[in-house]
Amino acid sequence: MNRQAVDELKRQVPLLEYLQAHHWRSARPLSHGRWMGLCPLHTDHTPSFLVDPHKNLFYCYGCGSGGDVIRFAELYHRVTFPQALALLCQWRGLAPLLQEAADFYHLQLHRHGKAVAYLQQRGVHSAELIERMRIGYAPGACLRGWLTQLGYPLAALRQAGLVTAAGYDTFTHRIVFPLEGNLYGRSLLASVLPHRFLPGAKGGLYGWEQARRYPDVILVEGLFDYAVLWQAGFRNVTCAMGTHLNAHQFRQLCDGPRTIYLTLDGDTNGSGQQAAQELACRLREQGLNARRVWLPEGHDPNSFFVQKGDARQFQSLLEAARP
Ligand SMILES: [Zn+2]
């Protein structure tokens, strides 16, 4: 990418907009239209991160980092300069396309009885929740046609990973959840890999903006765990979409003092509990209170609620959580 293209990219991705899309919030305004807030690059307790939207520059008085949106992307995602450029290009180009795909999949959900039946079987039945999470269904062999008809070039669909190199819809027979900058698809078929993301990062913690307001946060592995807990009335729940947190997700959990209830799957080989133990140690090193929730053998929060567990019973599991 030449100098001119780099300048163009920086113009198209304003720093403040990029920060806000990554959940940065200013704490107070300064003179000349500048803003001050908590630093997303280190564990910051007093606002030390200065943003100048006119110059498109940032500087942190806490950790000393500073620069433009590309430098920010490098530090934030812990990637090289060329990788940061690629991420920003993707972010710039992908947002409307993914939105369009998510909207299409959401419309498909109620047209496919087996998709609704699958949600029922996984204990997801609240219409409000389905709307809120914008849960959709990818039947396969129709997204490409729809998006090209809307004017999106096939190359863009391929680049976003929505369509395979061979030209087929990537997601087929999958329940789809829109994430921040990605889509997650859960297969209805037992014959293929159950979990699939589009290429690129899985993004931050799911539902973090809501959960972070609470002093106690329940961390789960899967979106179906998140869904049943939300349905049972728990609003202080967030999802890592896997056992291992990326650096960004870990920083999110540590962005304030709180208790984290680690509710990873109680699988029989113990890998979930091992991951929970390691994570609990890392959280304690950051001064957080971490507690491990013990589910009945072989259960995850989803199966716990599907098999008639209720909010009161889950609450007593939280109360019994051990450090
Ligand atoms: Zn900093």
C-alpha cells in the first residue's frame, strides 16, 4: 500500500469513530474539541488517554503510547503495521456488508421451521431475545444471489468470507449470530464442524456494554449459554465465544473492579475447568475477584437450563462458587 492509499485509509477511518466502535468512551471534554478517557491500551484507573479528533491522533499519559489510528490498531490488536492496515481496510469495507448479511439471515429464521425447532431444542424461545441478539439462519445457496443483486461485487463477498473461493455460501444450515465485525454460525448438522466464524478476529466479549455495568459478571463460553441465562433474567452475563479469551477480551474484563463468575463447561475431560483455573489466576493478578462456578457433571449453562434448571437453582450455583 503506497503513502497516498495509507492517507486515504486514515481519512476513511476516523480515529474517534474507530475508538468508539471498540467501546471507548470519553470521560470528559478538553479544550479545542479534544477528549480524555480511560486508556484502552493499559489497565487505566484514571482517564489518561487523550484523543484529538481534528488531528486524528491519540496520546496516553499513563503508558506513553501515542500516534494515529494505524498505530492504535497495531497496539490494540497486537499486530504488525501491515496487519493493522489489513484490519482497518477490512473494518472500513466490511461493516455494511456484514450488516446486510446479518439482516438477510435474520429474515430467513422464521421461514425455516427446522431453524426455529433447533432454537427451541437449545432452550431459546423468547422472541424479544431473538430480536435483541438478531439471531438468524443461513439456509445456504441464497446469500450470494441476494447480495450480488443488491450490487455487492462477488470479490467483496469472497474477501469478507461470506462466499467460498468456489463461489458457494460459506454458512449453510447454520444458526447465525452477528458479532462485532464478524458472524458466528452454529451448524444444525452433526456431520460438519459445529462452530464457525468468518475469517478475522472473533471480536470483544459478547454483550459487554450491558454486563460491564454490574459489579458481578457471569462469563460463559457459548452464545447459547448467554441466551438461556439472559432469558432466565440474568443481565450481568457476557460470552467469550470459546474457552480462551483474546487479549482484547481479557482487557475488557479488567477494565474496572468486579467479581467474575467463570462458568465454563463442566466437560468430562476437565479442559473447561483447567481453562477456568488459569483464567482465574490471571484475573486475580489484575486485582479482580474471580470465582469458579461448578455445574453438574457434563453440563454447560445451556444444557442446565434446557434440562429444567431454573434461575433460582443457577443463583445457588453462583452462591456456591469457589475462588
Ligand atoms: Zn495507556
